[in-house]
Amino acid sequence: WCAEALRTATRHADIPGQADALRHLGWTSRRAGDPVAVRDAYAYARGLYAETGDRRAEAACLLGEGESHLAEGRLEEAFDAFAPALDRFRAVGARAEASTALLRLAEVVRRSGDPM
């Protein structure tokens, strides 16, 4: 259904709709175990959210990208996604989501063995 939603939103030039469909596609791709599709969907959605000024959704996409990197053991890339996600969540006052990003950063540090 995500692909159909994306086609419909694209056909109607609905940028927020496209971004939402791509974000859901990223989530379903993660459930399906396709890390490349996850990162592609979240990265594209993130760009669209940036166009619309939705910083919270942009940060959520970064969190999803980071989760994909972390699942593959790509710790530096995960850190590079989680850190700006944390900054964006804090900037919009999304405390619960900021806590999640901070926990994910702590997991990266734990796995790396680097006390940073």
C-alpha cells in the first residue's frame, strides 16, 4: 500500500503525502529486512520533509536511517544519523523522541567500546 500511496501523492504533487508514504515505506522495508531500501526511503523522505519544514519528521527519518546502519554494524554512520536526529528533536521540543535518539547514541558508544 505504501507504493500506491506514493504514486497517488506524486501524481497529485502532494509533497507531504509523498514524504509520509516514503517514511512508511522505510519502516516496512526495515520490517522486511532490506537495509538499502530503508535508507533510500528515509533519505528521500527526509529531503521532502526538509522542503516542507517538518523538522520533527525529518528527525524521525534520521532516526530510521540510523537504526538501519546500527542493524548492519555501521557504527560511524549510525552515529552520524542519530546525532543530528537528537539535535532536531531537541530543537522542536520532542522530548520523548530526543530520549530515543540519545539512547541509540549510547548504544553506538557501547558497541564501539569508545568512551567518547
